[in-house]
Amino acid sequence: MTEKHYGGASSFGSKSKNITSSSSASHKIKEKKSKEETKDSSKSTDYQKYMQAGKIASEAVEYARSIIKPGMKLLEIAEKIEAKILDLGAKPAFPVNLSINEIAAHSTPAFNDQTLASGLLKVDIGVHIDGYIADNALSLDLENSEENKSLIKAAESALNSALNIVKVGVKLRELGQAIENTIKKSGFQPIVNLSGHSIEIYDLHAGISIPNYDNSQEKTLESGTYAIEPFATTGSGSVRNGRPSGIYVLESPGAVRDNFARDVLQYIVEEYNTLPFCSRWIYKKFGSRGLLALKRIEEAKIIHHYHQLIEVSGKKVAQAEHTIILTEKEKIITTI
């Protein structure tokens, strides 16, 4: 079954668990802190860290726009953007996603990737400060294509349509309808099995999905933090699983016998908590042995490995995204 974009029951950061007996103490501390902070933030209008993360995410997007050129290695792009986030005083909330043409999401370069930037490139960037997350994305036309430009405009216009009406009390179907109508008026289709999402501390996809079409959901939004992310396509409007992406998330408690694999798992628990990470980062820290350890940890079903998400008819996809904070009194777009 195709997963929604880092969403659903096995979403990035959707479960905060005690992962291994050797790592339990540090993980329980983070889990307790996360729950306490989430409770406090839901009652407070002080969203300073969310705002700081949003500002840095916005700067990272503009930096990406300034450096990306056709023919540039995706690996170089990802590493430069992630380094920029660190330089600005935050951490990546997930590996930079660089998805070309029909690949809609869940695509990040491997440590030895030689793929070059081309076509319609989606750049999805997440930033966090102490678990407070901002999530945004842009799409770039790297081949001077009118179709690409129109798709990008459709996704961006759909995002603006949703941002114009989003507020506490808005129905999910109303947001989906605004996105769907805008994209269809442009002559394209929304991706119906990808969605926006609620965000909580150390929880990138916190349980509420914001649809990209009218899904008849009468549920309304409450105060909180949300990412809205329309996807527009020239295809049929859904995605399927492609090849493994190299992107992982801690999923289930467990242990591994190999001492080195235990060290790698301990590092994953302490460094990434319940946020996504990638094989490229593990290779950078541990070398090729780290990749073997990662395989053993995956075989033990402690981590979940995501697949790339591909438009089912093989057609191009554009994406746009912003993170917002909703309160009873205001709407704040953190990533502008």
C-alpha cells in the first residue's frame, strides 16, 4: 500500500517509543520532554522556536533557489542545503528531498549518488530547533519548459488558495476543495493520496492529514501547527511506491546482536529521536560499516524504510508547501 507523504500510521515521527534496552534511558527522557512541551505549546501563544525554525527554513529555500542549476549533482545540492541549515543554527527535520519529474516525494541522494539536477525538481526542506519543526518546499523548472512552469504555478496558486481560507474551525474538505479547484482550473490534477499534515514537537506528521482534494471530511482544524502542501500533476493524480529511498525512521522497539550495529542504533536514537534520517548521514558518520549496520537494524524491524513515491502514470509533479500556526486569534505563516 502506498503511504501518504510521510503520513499515515507509519509516518515520519508519528510514534515516540522506547527503541532499545541499551538506549531506553535517553529515549524516555526525550519522549517525556516532547509530551510535556507539546502540552504546554498547545496552551500558549509563545511559538518562538516554531517561528525561528520557520525563518531558517525560509532562508534555506531561498538559498536552494540561488544555488541550484541544471546539471548540478543532487548530492552536492542536498549537502549544501543541509550544511546551510546547520550554519543558521538549526538541524534538518528530515533529509532534503530532491525529486525529479514523476517522482513526487521521498527521494534523497545516496552518499555516492551521481544523479544530476534536471527537469521539474521538487526541493522539500525541513528544519527543527529542539524538535520544533518547519516544513516547506519549492519546485524548479530546470529545462525552460512551459508545462513545468504552468505546473509550478498551479501548485503555488493552490497553496495560496488554501492559505487564504485556513483558520481555526475551517473544515478539512474546504481546504481540499480549494486546492483541488485551483489545480483543476489550471488544467491539471491534484495528487489525492498525498497530503498536508499537523505538526507537533519531534512529530513531523502528527495525525491530522490536510487533503489536496474534497474528501468530504467535516472535521475542522483546531489551534496548532500545520503544513499545507499541494501536489499538481499532468498525470492521473495518485502515487505508487517506487524503489527504496534510503530514508528511514525509528519504528519499533528491538535490539540487535552485533555490537557495532548497537552503537549505530544508539546514535540514531540520540541524534534523530523520532525524526527521519537517511543512509547518507549514517555513511558520513560511520562509513561503509554503518550501512551494513543499518541493514541489520532494518532486518530487525526496528526502523522503517520509505520508498520513493512515483506518479502512477509516470507524469510530472510539482509541489508547493508552507508551515502555519493557527490560534483562535491569528494565522502565522512561519516559512515566509
